[in-house]
Amino acid sequence: MFMYMCVLVTMFFSGLFVYVCKYKHFLIMLLSLEFIVLSLYMILMLYFSLYLYEYFMGMVFLSMSVCEGVLGLSLLVSVIRSHGSDMILSFDSLW
């Protein structure tokens, strides 16, 4: 069980590292954010199964993460339509 937790924490921090270091493209930031959410979901499910809790909070977390992903993709589409690319540094009007 400890090995699974170490792998999931490593997944979380690797997603966080990619999110912080690869900030030039908006799509890569969204993918790393989804990777972080996936690792948090897996940690949550491991915690619930370890202590025999109900999985209702996991379903709420999963529905919120789906809403977050849809919002991110719609924002990506609107940014690409208005600016022509997903490069963060080329947005003059956002900074």
C-alpha cells in the first residue's frame, strides 16, 4: 500500500513540475492539470478504500474535475480562435 502511495505522490509532483516548467503552451498546462487531478482522484480512492469509507465524495470530485476539463477546453478553443495559437507569451491583452 505504501508503494502505491509513493507512486501516486510522484505522479502528483511530476504533474506539478510540468505545470510550473512548461508554461509556454496552454494545452500542455491543461494536460498537466488534468494529470494532477487524476493523481489526486487516485489518492482519494486509495484513501477511501483503505479506511472503508463511502465513495460518494469520489463521484463529486470526478464530476467537478470533468467540469474543470470542459471549462479548460472551451477556454483553449476561444483563445485559439481569437489569437491563432496557444502560446501563453503571445497574449498581449491578458498580461
